[in-house]
Amino acid sequence: MKNYILLALAFFITSCATVGAVVDGGIDLGSSVIDSTVSTAGNVTAAALHDVSDVVGTVADATQDVVDVVVENVDKQTDEIQKEEE
């Protein structure tokens, strides 16, 4: 009977250590997954904002070019009208 108690005690102690290792492994895995997810989401967000700012900058440059051309043409046409009136 004493051998059974010692065997049960040894089994219980190793089981507790195994359960503890599994719990610690689960905590490490969970924290790693959360850390990776947050890091990835942050990187994707930063990249998206950078791309959006590039697109906005490109649109602004293109719009400025169009406005410059329109201003030039209007200026030329008003100059022609002013010459005709003189």
C-alpha cells in the first residue's frame, strides 16, 4: 500500500509540473500571438497611411499642374481680348 501511495504521489507531482509547463507554454504562445498581431496591424496601418499620403501628394501635384495650365490659358485669352479692345 505504501508503494501505491508513493507511486501516486510521484505521478501527482509530475502531473502538476506538466500542467504548469503547459500553462506557461500557453501563456507564452498567447502573448506571442497578441504581440505579433498588434505589431503586424501597426505596420500595416503605418504603410497604408504612407501610401495614402503618397497618393494625396500625387493628386495635389497633378491638380496643381492642371490649375497652372488653366491659369495660363485664361491669362492668354484675356490678353488677346484686351489687345482686341485697344
